Amino acid sequence: MAHGHKSDEKIVYVGDSRVQAKSSRMIPQDFSAYPGKSEVFIPNFLLKEWMVGVVVLMGILVLVMSEAAPLGYPADPTNTEIIPMPDWYFLFMYQLLKYPYTSGSWVVLGTVGVPGILFGALLLAPFLDTGKERKFYKRPIASTLMFLSLAAVTYLTVYSWQHYQHELAAKNLIPEHIKREQEMHASGGEGGGSPVKKPAASQAAAIVAPDDPAASIYQKSTCLQCHGGDLKGMPSAKIPALRGVGDGHDKAAILDIIKNGKGNMQAQYDANIAKGLTADDIDKLADWLSKQKK
């Protein structure tokens, strides 16, 4: 501290706050002794990784918000026409399990053996490939295995999707999420609203003559397995209801269907005889079904 304006008085600084001028510039750390390393991991490299991760995450969030998730109808275990498909990143495994030596009695090889070898090789790669060379063409073994794996996964994924499209075309099917969206747009709905309620045709017709002796014959017949005890059938599997069947078929036509089949339905006459029904029982059954009118 100084007192007054005396030029010869000694000045003492208490708590000097002046910024010291640096005598030399910061010299980056030398990584020449570490091949492939050019900067410190924390914070330089880690900060770059975080920034890239943030950009990727934001891109995923934009996609999630811009495109609604494709939702089908509620699960129906009686629907035998649906073709189950996994997500795109499992399509290669889905296709792999279709081949003879990875399915059936070999399913353990397809579900445990092949994935175990692939992921095990991936885990052991850092210990097996210990070379310091970073250029892929100077690491022939590792690069060859990588390109072969990438080619196999790409081929199986593309082929699986093409096979799925061919199955849809062959069976004349429309994927559930597309059909549901079309129905909602047709009904004036938008986005992820509730599915269109279909009128229950089977509720419009009741069972005619439920106390008829032929009704107990029906319960013993093979018709019961597909058309159900309530004669409502399974619309999801395109098995028609028998309620109201008499409106379009008389007794002779029903007998002909039982004996010769129709469409996907095979002949049921011999199967019913094998179950213990007689020709007279089947005649009474056909007569009772012809009475089922709306």
C-alpha cells in the first residue's frame, strides 16, 4: 500500500490480481509413441462421440414423431392367414430359420449354434486380431470375414422381404396395418383411431330349432370343429357361419357339400361316418341345417 504521493515511497501490493502473461504457448501432447492415437480420450474424443450421438438421437426422434407406428388389428389366434414377420433387423435370422439345416430337428443349430458362433467370433475378434495396422486392405483375414458377414446379412434380409411380398401376392393378402389404415380412411377416421367396427352378421340370425334331435347330431359331427357349437364359424379364418345357411342352400345342396366338399372345405361324409354317425344321421343333419334361415 502507498501513503500520499511521495515518489520514493515503497509500494507494497496486497493480493496482486493482475493476469500473468504466459511466457510460452500450450504445446499439444505428443502421441507419436502411440500409433493411431492423435488426441486425449477425455475430454476431446469423448466430446466428439457425444455430439455425434446427440445428432443421431435427434434424427431418430424426428422419424418417430413424423411417422406413426404401423398398428394392425388386435391379436387373433384363430386367424390362420396372417403371415408373421419380425422387425427388419431380425429378417436375416428369420430367413435363416427357413432352411432345412437350421429348422425342424436342426432348430437348435439355427437358433443357438449359428448365432453363438457369429457373436462369439465378434467378441474374440480383438484378441485374435492384434495387429496394429488400421487400413482394412492390410488386414485381409478380418476384412474378408467382415465383408462376408455383411454380404450374408444383406442377402438374407433382402431375400426374406422379397419372399414375404411373393407370399402376400400368392395368397392375395393385404398386411393388417395397411388394411386397417385403409379402413379408417374409408370411414373418415384419421391416424391411430379405433378400428372400424364391422357389423356382426351372425347376430342377425338365431339358431332355428335348437331343441331338434338333429342339433345333438351336429354336436357329434366334424362340423363342430370349424363352425363352432354356436354355428358362428370363424370369420377371421374365412370359415362361414352356419346361421342362415338355409337361405342359400337347400337340403340337397348341403348334403352335396358334406359329401364332396366346397372351396377349402374337404368332403366330410366319410369322416362323420368314422365318428359314429350313420347315413340317416347325416341326412337329418343336412335337413336341420337347411332350416337355419334368417
